[in-house]
Amino acid sequence: MSFCALPQAEQIRLQRIAEHVHGLGPRAVAEALAEALAHGDMGRLESYRRLVPDMLAVSRGDTFPPRAMLVPLADLHDDNVRNPASLGGREVA
């Protein structure tokens, strides 16, 4: 359902919730949306209005955690100097 398809009272309610949740930061927005999708319940979104931005900032609840990134270990064995093809044609110094 689109925003415009909602009854006017619901549009205003949703707008106020969105303004408040937006002020809490991107993580809170994502959490609120995930809950709304999982439960289909406007009351769940309304509960986010009780949160205080400063409280979330102190607990780092206002931002997403850093993404984990796997970095493959370089193969720096002596055999790579003799066989540079194993490194895509580059030699290891």
C-alpha cells in the first residue's frame, strides 16, 4: 500500500513516526522497517517514537556495525618466485 492510499489520519501518523525514526539514524530506520515488514503492525513502528536519539548514539544503536570483510591471505612462499604464474604473472618481492 502506498502512503497516498492511506486514510489521512494514518498518513499524518506515519509521517510523524517517519520523522522521529529518521532522526534516530539509519540503523533505527532499518530496524523499524524490518519489524514492520515482519509483523505488519503500525503499533510496532509507533513504539520507535519512545526512543531518544542521544540514547541510541551512546549505545551505537544509531548506526550500522561495520561490515565484515574477508581478506584472503597472500601466498608468499618461495615457490611463487619460481612460478610467477601462480600469482597471475606477478612476482613476489
